[in-house]
Amino acid sequence: MVMDKKQIAIIGAGVSGLTACKHCLSKGFNPIVFEAESQVGGVWTKTIRTTRLQLPREMYQFSDFPWPPSVTDTFPTQQQVLDYARSYATHFNLIPHINFNSRVKGMSYDGPSSDTWSLWNGTGEAFPPEGKWNVTVENTQTGTTKVYTVDFVILCLGRFRDVPNMPKFPEGKGPEVFQGQAIHSMEYSAMDNNKAAELVKGKKVVVVGFGKTGLDIARECASVNGPEHPCTIVYRRDHWKMGSWFPLGIPLMNLISGRFHNTQIEADIVIFATGFNGPKKLKDIFESPAFGHFIEGPPLVGLYRESIPPRIPQVAIVGFSEGLSSLYVAESTSRWLVALLEGKFKLPSTKEMEKDVARCATFRKQICGECYHSPVLCGVEIWYNDQICKDMGMNPMRKKGLFPNLFEPYGPRDYAEI
């Protein structure tokens, strides 16, 4: 197979799209990347000013492109992360392959039906004898559209933007009857710093949601308003545990948090930090309702090796699942996927892949409890990397010596030579 004759489209230029592009280029492919925004970085381009990495930078780095010496913070800022992603794209000459301000409106498949498959794509390989994807792309600056015909599509859409997940309210008890202002965290994150501060200043703010974004917003509100106007967090379960510096440096006198049952809380502004509907975002990109059905879960999107939807031809997904470090998982998945594109290995039968997806879901449910509903690897990144190393014919024991392999922590740099 001549690599540069196969056209690969990558949708999204966040960290997942960048690593997918880099690994495709490293093996002789010539991908085209469609990015709706005017810059790389994905979710990091529109986030809260005070946001930082919530794990040490050593765990959130490209395996072959370490953080620059100028970044010394254990938890880099949003701007430092964004600069790091840009530097990676520049260093590996990815920018010429990215079409910015290019929003994918939909994609349709022109090829044989997958209904009778026993193997993915009918062959177990990435490029079957027949089949193309038609990707409709809108230029957000000119409003014009163009259809690109490609052999394979890598979806790097991410889970944490674009399609907000809003709670469902009984009729007559939702935001429409609230006398104040109700917004989703996506709207708050898109504001510039001054506008966001002006929105909450002197206001009684309620943040709904106890995840990372909810706490970041609460911290900003506490910083702007001080103890005179405490910010209230409303949440259902303790699913994000705090360290001794609880919580994210917010003074306790500035913050009240709790699980409220049938309690009325005075508020001028309600900010819903209730996450995003990632499966819907993936589903809606397919023009075929059948393909949309295959991507729809519930509650998880069934992906073999966190990448391949067994019933959708010539499509892979990178960056939808995450672990302690989403970048760590995305880079591992990209390596595995490009090896598949090269023809280094074939996939098992469709039924075997679906069985494997079901086994993984059962395993997650056992060890993750309530977090089972999120596509998280639940601390089994090493196990996941072991599987993909074996698929590629690589030794999963990446360190030198038995003791380091068994007892030293694994991180991105351990996989730099794959």
C-alpha cells in the first residue's frame, strides 16, 4: 500500500488531533486536519482563566516532546498548556496540514453495507477494496462549504465542549421560571476575563456540579466576591475527591458546598457545570441514522481498544476515552491506530471485538462504580497500553529490569520509542 495515496481526514486539532496527525505523518501518510477554531489546542483554547492542569505536568506531556525548561510549575496554567500544544504542532510541522476555521457539518459513507460483516470493513483491515467517506466542511469565515472524499476518518472531537449536558427539569420548574440568569459553564468559559468577572461580581452565584470545571468556576467567584457573597456548589455525589488544600485553594469562608434536598437557595446566577454530551456530539456528525445508532451507547460508546466502532467502516476515534491523563491515552491510541493503518496487524472478528467491548464495560462497572457512566480507563492505563503493545508486536514491559517494570510508575516517556 502506498501511504500517501490514501487520504486520511482528521477532525479536530486539539491534543488528540495533533498526536494523530503527527503519527500519521511519521508513517508516510498525508492527513488533512479540519479544525473549527482559528488555532490548535481544542478545549484549552476556551477555558476558565484560572484553570490549571490537575495532575503533574510529567503525566501530561507528549512522549517525544517534553515540557520546555521554562515551565517549572508542577501544574501548568491554561496558557502554558496552550503554548505547549502550539509548540508541538510547530516542532513536528503539523500546521501546514491543518485547515483552520473549518467546521465539519456531516459525513456520509459511499460503500458496501456493514450489515453482513464478520470482519471490520469486511477484511479486518483499515482500507477495504471499496468505500469512501464524503466529509462536508464549512469555512466559518466565508460561509462556503466543500465536500472532501477520503479513505479514512479519525474523529478527534473531544468530549468536553460544543454540546452541553443540561439537567432535565419538570415542566414549569426549569430555567424559564428562574428570575435570575442561568447559563452553562461553556458560555462562562467562552467569556473574556473581564466579562466573566463582571457577570458574577456582587452576585449570589450557585454552581451546579462538583467536577473540575465547577470547582474552577467556584474558585473564580470566590476570588471576585470574597466572603461577602459566598458561592454555593450544589452536587449529587462526591465523585471528585479533594486533597488537604481543599478545594483548589478556595478559602473555606468563601465557599459553601453541600448536597441539597428540596432546599431553596437564593441565587442571582446559576451556572450549570454539568458536563457535555459527548455521545450525541459523535452521533450527530454521521448523516446515516444507522451509524449514529451504533455510536450511541448507552451509557458508553462501544469502542474496541478505545478507538474502533466495530460496525462503522473506515472510522476511528481518538481522545474520547481518558485516564488520569487524556493526552497519555490519546497518544497511545494514535500509535496503535497508525500501526493498524499501516497494516501491521488485523483486527479480530466483529463479534470478538463486541465481546471485548462488553468485557471491558463489565470490568469498568466493577472497579469504577458510579464513574462507570464515563468513558474513563479508571486507573488501568498500564493494562490498556499492554494490550495495544501486544497488538503491535511490541514488548509491553517498557522499562529496563524487573524491579522498575513492577514497582516504578509508568508515564508517557516510557513509550517514546514505540
